Amino acid sequence: MFPPLVILTAVMFAGAPFMIAGALNEPTMGVVYKIFYFHVPAWFAMFSAIFTCGIASAYFLFKNNREADHLAASAAEIAVLFGLMGLVTGPLWGRKAWGVWWEWEARLTMAFLLEMIFIGYLLVRTYGGPGADKLAAALGIFGMVNVPFVYVSVNIWRTRHPKTTVVPTLGPGMRGAFWYCVAAFMLLFLVLLAIRVELQRRRARLDDLYLAQEDGAA
Amino acid sequence: MVKRLFTVCWSMFGLGAMAAAQTPAAQDGFVNVNTLPPADQVSAGPLLLAAYSFVWVVVLFYVWTVWRRLNKVETEMKALERRSAAR
């Protein structure tokens, strides 16, 4: 299952430049708007990673399921990765579209804080010591609850960032390329999640082997 | 105490209303900045290229780091198994 997924993802990303190049130009912004085809899917992938982390964290906290913990930790790291993509591609677009690299308005600020929450998750897991997995799980749930607020922030507050009505009202010349890129990023998320979960499982196995060795020596 | 709290709340409300009045209205679509002086305008091509390149570089770098960590775990596991077998 995994190799075909990798091949499909690679093919999708190889085809993405052609799909994006073939999409209609946006009349007011020109070619820079095409960052949209990576920027928005990256955030969709980040939100997917966060929901995966949050739900897995809840399952781990309430059921003490180690597999759920592996999934949560892996998804959190991938959430940071896609968030970084969004936080870099956005200002590159904004510099041309708004004339500024960054603005502390609602959507951008909340997205930045969301990224910080999951960087915090990773720091807690790495340096938190005993019990850090449960503490991080609580943080993962907190981060997940923030996502709807980040999403609707552009509708609630007066912001410079475009509203959520942009995607549902995309024209036919842009819709195809956009959803193609969303599919490519979702596949990428699944592939990265699979390899990262495998790493987490092997680390846990290694820790168990060390503990078994210590118990045997004692 | 209640009067002080009431005054603080009203002041915050007033400040919030002032801040909201100064914030530009939300927009439904994209807004082009074409009023900047030429010296402040940037070319779109390099920005587009930088955005796509960054995404590719980050993904490849991340895959490389996971691969490296997997190799490290594998090496440690083999060493541990060898030590256990030696006993």
C-alpha cells in the first residue's frame, strides 16, 4: 500500500506545476497569486495533521493507547512542517499583494500562535521528562480546538487576509488546479505521516529493548 | 471596587471600539497594491519561485531527517541485539 502511495504522490507533485501553469490568471494580482495553489493546500494539510494529533491525543489520554500516542507525536511534527510552509509562502505572497511581509492581524497572528503551540508540543515531548507524553497530548487537544477559530477569524474580525468565501467561489479555471494541489498535499501528508509513525514505533521498540536489558541486568 | 471595575470595563470597551474603527474593513477578494512607489514594488516572479522552492526544499529536508533518524534507530537496535546475544 505504501509504495503505490509514494508513487502516486510523486506523480501528483510532478504534475502540479503544469496544472498551476494552466490555471487562469487572476486579473488584479497577476502571477504572484499562484502561490495560492501551494499556500492554501499547505494549511489544509496542517489542519488535517492537527486534527489527527488532537484526536489521537485524546484517545491516548483516555484509553492509554500507545499507538495513538505514536500517531499524535508524528502528526504534531508534520503539522509544524506544513505550518512552516504556510507561514513562509504567505508573506512571500503578501509582500507583493499587500506591500508588507507581515501584519499582526487576526488570521496571521492566530496561525502563528497555532504553529507555536505545536512547536511547544514537540519541545514538551523532547525535554519534558517523565509524563511528557500526557502533557503533550493535552497540548495537542488544545491546539486542535484552536483550529476552527483560526479558520473563521477572517470572517469574525476585520482582517486584510481574504475571507473563507474565496475557495468555495473559485472560478472553473482555478478550481481544478486548486483541488488537484489539495489532493497532492493530502497524499503528501499521509506519506509523511506513515514514515514518521514508523520511526516513532521503532523508537518505542528500542526504548522497550533498553528497559528489558536493564531489567535483565538487574 | 465595583465602580472601579465598571470604569475599567468601559475603558476597555472604548479602546476596543477605537481599535475596531481604525482596522480596515474585511475584504472578499484579493486587493492589488499598485499605489506603492516603484522603489518599493517587487517583482512577482522571484517571490513565486521562492515560495515553490521553499516547499520542495522543506519536504526533501524533512524526508532526509526522518531517514537519518530511522537509520540511527536501526543501528542502535542492531548493536543492542548484538550485546544481548553476546551475553
